[in-house]
Amino acid sequence: MRIDIITIFPRMFEPVLNESIVKRAQEKGKASIYIHDLRDYSVDKHRKVDDRPFGGGSGMVMGPEAIFNAVKDIKSKAGIRKAKVVLLCPQGATFNQNAAGKLLKNKHLILICGHYEGIDERVRERLVDEEVSIGDYVLTGGELPAMVLVDCLVRLIPGVLGDKNSLNFESFTGNLLEYPQYTRPATYHGMKVPAILLSGDHKKIEEWRKKQAVKRTKKARPDLLLRK
């Protein structure tokens, strides 16, 4: 999978892309991630990518020229005809595990990190295939949401995680939160691990975990149980 990220703060991504699972995915050749400085595509001699909004109002708006130039150049160099262009912005659909699974079907994603008071509407109309938000709150820009999206997607790529079965038992799989987890010691400050987990009876353990997952979901996220 190839992911290209268009941003005005490219250095923000260095720590995230060079650590943990995301780094491992790149080393294994499972994911290719490229960062592009939007200012490199500016038509302004001062590398400006924003301007005042027509009609007045506070703040600045990201202009269309640099973004159009960046997407065109990325598609050309990638040599992949069908690239899905995703805009990270507060107006997008809320990102979740199901959305991640759908995005994973694309061989090439181009992520645009929104900024300022917004982005020129012509970018939405002509370039963007999907808008994504990571929650009902406003951040400084789309960089952090892009990192969240990349981390979530990359770990879903077959062969990235060491245990191929681990994804089957994570939170939000099957619209359930994950069951309680325990490790050694079996007793800590008087708190004991449930006896069923020490029994060695894998069938009963599986049944217990399923019940605990449903119980936890009903208490913390009952809305998940209503999803299809």
C-alpha cells in the first residue's frame, strides 16, 4: 500500500513514521509512505499556500493551486491511475474501524492535511474523494488526524503484525470492546486473576471473554451494539 501525505509541516511526521509498527511495515515492504511539503508546489515566490477568504471573514484559506499541483505530481510519479484522495478536516465523516477497513482496499491513498479556516471549495469539488475527521473537535491542522489514520491502516495490512490472529480480538472488531486482559503475577496486592483464565480450558476461556466483551461494551459503549 502506498500513502502520500500533503502537509505544510512535514517534520511533524518523522517521529511517527520511524517508530514501532509503522516503521516495521515500511521495512517489510508492506507500506510505502511519502511526505510532501505543500509549499514546494506553491506558485508564489514566497512559497505561500494560503490567502484571505473572498467575501471577508477571519483567518486564512488554503488556496487551490499548490494542492492541485501536488496531487497531479504525486499521481504522475506514483504511476498508479486510481488514487483515492482523502481530506482530513472537521467536516468529514468520523473515522472508525469499519472506515479503516474500507480505505484499506485502496492500493494508493493521498492524504491532504487541512489547515487555517479551511480549504478552497474547488479542491473538494474536483480533487477530494472522501473527507475524514477523527472526532467532533477542532485541531490546529490535519497532521495529527493523518497520523492516526496511517497508524490504524498500516496495522491492518496482512503480514504487518506478528500474530495474524491478534486483529480478531481487538476492540471494535464485531462492534465489541476488547475483553479484560491479565498477565503475571496471578495475584497482585490481593487482586487475583479470574480463575477461568488459569484453568487451561480454552473453550470456557473463549466463552468468558465473549461475555466480558459484551458486558464491557454495554457499560462503556452501548451505541456499538446498535451498529450493523
